[in-house]
Amino acid sequence: GGDAACCETFSASAIALLPGGTERHARGLVLSANCAASSERWADAEERYAAATDAQNGLGGDELAGALNNLGNVRRMREDWAGAVQSYLAAAKVAPAFADAFFNAGSVLLESGGGSDPAAAVEPLAEAFRLDPSSSENWRALANALQGGGGGTEARVLA
């Protein structure tokens, strides 16, 4: 529709005006990726988030973590489970207090298109729980991982 077309036009203009390899250019790429994702154009969104998170573009801190998390979301929608986990864990490394990145990584490890790995999901989900114990989603996901076969590590991660 009209909003998506306007978003695309605006972000394309912003990217064209900003020199590549700069933080501003990376922000334009994130805006463009957001537009593509809102239109469910996952391949375009993935390409733009990946370009925005390239180290040469200068995004850092929470902005970089947010873009990496969004890249994980897009990869999850494309059922690229390993790529999604990699992006979420990269976001968590950049912003160690970003509970959602840990939650998302653990959740994908539980989903993984039927090839779930509850034991691998426990550690990131336990960290999400530690960072945000008031989240019922964190409680539920961690319980599911522990119940699903990841219980052998519960004493270590919950200690």
C-alpha cells in the first residue's frame, strides 16, 4: 500500500544521500530494512540489515544490537534457524543486558523447524530469565527447555 511505498521511497532517498560506510548510511539501511520487513519482503530486509550491521558502517551499542536482533527475526521468518541464532547471539554479545536477544536465541533453539535442541536453549533462556525475571515468557520458555530435555544443565545455569 501507500505507507509501504512512501517508506521505501523515503529510505531509498536517505540511503542515496548518505555516504556509504558511515553510521548515518547504516541507519538509512536499517530504516529501509524495517520498511521491507513491514511489507514481508524478507530477502530485501535480510540483505539491508546485514549491510547495516557490517562493521565498516559504524553502528554500535544498542543500535547495532537492535539491527542484529531484527536480522535474527528476518532469518527466523525465512526459517534460517542457524542464521537467526547467530544473529541473536551477536546482538547479545554487543548488548549483554539485552534480554530479548537471549530469549530469541533460546526460542529459536526450541523451535528450529522441528529440530529443536532444548539442552542448547537452556543457557540463553536462563540468561534472559536472569536479566528479566518479571517476564512470564522467559519463565515459560525456560521451563519448556528444561522439561524438553535440557534439565541436565539446570543446576549449572540457575545457580
